[in-house]
Amino acid sequence: MSSMREDVKEVLFSEDQLREKIREIGEQISRDYKDKDLLLVGILKGSVPFMADLLKEITIPCIMDFMAVSSYGNSSKTSGVVRILKDLDFEIENKHVLIVEDIIDSGITLSYLTDYLRGRGAESIEIAALLNKPEGRKVEISAKYIGFGVPDEFLVGYGLDYAEKYRNLPYIGILKEEVYK
Ligand code: IMP
Ligand code: MG
């Protein structure tokens, strides 16, 4: 059994860098949504560490919900198919919805979700993504809040998985190719 750290080629963002960036995003959200009915919607499971840390940096009242979708299965390549595995608990009519996601790659997941939530009567729908991989884009999508741009590599840690593992790394790193090839 190898250690997770040995499977990481390079650490891209340390715990300190993540904390600092998330603090900035939390401050912006708190300013932008002041006096608005804010609902954070985390996309399971990758967004969990980001959601947990972001939530604590938001200083205005808000509520939180989660959805689960599947788009990748257990591989490192997207299938292009989005399925809802867990829907929202709350009604979102007249709410300002902020989708909290770990990474935008092809854009397929978020493009599908924004259309879906718009159809349910949200007052506004925006996206907060910790990471953005522009080279992976297949459909156009714009996020209001983005933590870091990243290269077209397979990343793990801080919620990001390969075959469900590595989510518990406290930093974000590039997975060595020999692990998934
Ligand atoms: P999209 O629909 O292609 O934008 O896919 C977004 C989802 O793919 C994210 O929520 C992640 O779960 C997953 N994903 C995309 N890139 C990576 C990566 O580099 N590592 C791990 N998961 C990734
Ligand atoms: Mg995900």
C-alpha cells in the first residue's frame, strides 16, 4: 500500500494557499449577497472540503443544500452524461442560488445544473468553483467566483478524487500518470 503523497507528482496549492483564497472568495460573496436570500448548493462529493471552509468565511445569513450528480463514473475521463442522484431538499423559488463546485473542466455538469435550477424558478444562479481548467472546456460556462486556474492535468486532493480516493489530501496536487494509466 503506497502513501497518497507518493502518488502526487507536484503539489499545486498548499493548505495555506487554499485557505487564503477561500477567505477572499467568502468576503466577496458576503459583500455581493448582502440583504439577499442566499442558498449555497454544494455538488457532492468533491465540493465538501471547499463548502465547509467557504461557509465559515461567509459572514451574512445563508442556507446550504447539496445535490449529487454523476458524470464521470470511476474513470479519469468524462462521459458527457449527467444524472441527478440526489436532488435539493429545499425549494429554490425566489432564492439566490450559488452553486459550489470543486472544479470546472468540460463545463457539462454545471451547464446542465444551471439549466435545471433555472427551470425551478431561482431568482439568480451563479457559480463558485475552486478550480477552473479552461483547456478542458466543451460547453461555454461562466463562473462568478473562481479560486485558481489550473493546467490540463489530473488533479487530486481537497475533495478531488481519482476512483473515489485522495479526497482527504489537505492540499491539491497533480496525480502521477502511472497511477491511472
Ligand atoms: P465537467 O462536467 O467536465 O466540468 O466535470 C466536472 C467534474 O469532473 C468535477 O466536479 C470533478 O468531479 C470532475 N473532475 C474534473 N477534472 C478533474 C480532475 O482533474 N480531478 C478530479 N476530478 C475532476
Ligand atoms: Mg465533482
